[in-house]
Amino acid sequence: MIDVVPRPRKRLFLTLILISLAITALSSYGLWIVSQPGLTNISSYLPMILGTLLAALILAVASGVSGIILAILGFPTLGIFQGLAWSAVNLLFPMAICVGKLFDFDKERVERSFIEVSNHLIRQKHITVNPNKLLILTPHCMQQETCPHKITRDVSNCRRCGNCQIGDLSKLADNYGVHLAIVTGGTLARRVVKTIRPQAVLAIACERDLTSGIQDVFPLPVIGVLNERPFGPCCNTRVDLDKVEQAILSFLPKDNPRKVKDGGIQ
């Protein structure tokens, strides 16, 4: 069965985040109302202190959500809002998933929308890095299932036979002078990031792994490219190489020369 990934929509994630923010604000107000009598018995100042703390928390989260929306709309945002935005995402994302289920949106659809929002925010910042500071991370399930060559420790073990796209990704990495790593999961991915210390990451993975990875390595900028699953999840997956190359170019300086081999641009 072919796993078809529909085009993600940014507005889905933004809508769910706004609903989650409203629920959080109402819940905080309810908590303050319920706890007020007991706190007053202890000290007349405690309700005011709790109310101030809860109001400050909601205001910070609301500022972060506002920063995301303004950035999506194309307005410049201050650096402080970027940190608040990701804090808001980390706080509200689990609730957004639950709210999505109530409206019959499956988790993967919400995750795809989040990835699209994240990619938009990163691209809008126009981050440029030297090629040797860019890392392409891809899952080992892109390797042909029956391939005998182990590439998670050393990508150069790939024979570039054409039975999977690891050879194509290796060629892209060589042509642009960027790092390429094949990982078996989040733990190894984090280890690779810690070892190479890139300034930007191009990650290829499924919705779940991209979502958790983007949040785990923040504030490191990540552009996520969803894999394709013609044979189902975690088996002989593929990726749109044009999207990968576009993501590479979005991180590299505009005047960075593209390497030419065999008489043409590879």
C-alpha cells in the first residue's frame, strides 16, 4: 500500500495552537478562582501573587504565538519573540494534538502542519552557513532493506548502486561540500549533531521524528523534508531530491559556487 503524504497546511497548526492557548488561559483563570479562598486563608497576598504569575505566563505564551503568526504573515519579529515562540510551541503542542483529535485531525496531519510552519519560520530568517557547517540527517530506512553494506557508521560504505537514494544523497553532499549522516534513531541523531556541531541541519524523516527532532535541537535551525513511503513506514523509504537540493541551497551563501563534475552541474 502506498503511503501518500498530502500537502501540509500551516493554518491547521496555527488554529490548533490558538485554541490551545485559549484553553490554557481559561484553565489558568479557573485554577486561580478555585484556589483563591484557600490562599486567602493563608495570606491575603497569595491570590495576587498567583494571579500575577499565571497572567505573566499566559502573556508570554500569547506573545510567542503572536510572534509565530506575525512571522507567517511576513512581518519582521524581534529575536525575543523567536524564543517565546518555540517555548509556546513546546508548551502547547501536546494540547494541540489532543484538540486536533477532538476535531478528527490525526496526529500526523497536525505534525505535518507544524513542520511546514517551522520550515517557513526558518526560511524567513534567511540563515546562511558555510557548507562544512551544514548537516544532512537521513534515516537508515532509506537504504535498500536487503543491502549488506552498513552505512550508519560510515556513509562512504555505500556502493552507489542505484537501488536506493543513499548514493544520490551522497553525491549531493559531495557536490556541495556538506556533511551527510545516516542515523537509526533520535539518540544517534543527537550524538551526530553533538559530534559535528553544525550551524544548520537538513533533516529527512517521518512526521514524528521530524517534529521531535526540530524541538529537541532548538535553537539550532532545522529544515525538515518529509520522506516518501511507497512500501509503508520504515521500509525502503524515499525522498524528493529536488526538495533536498532546494533546502541545501537555502542555507548556503548565494555566491557559493556550485561544484561542477563531468561537464555539468550535479
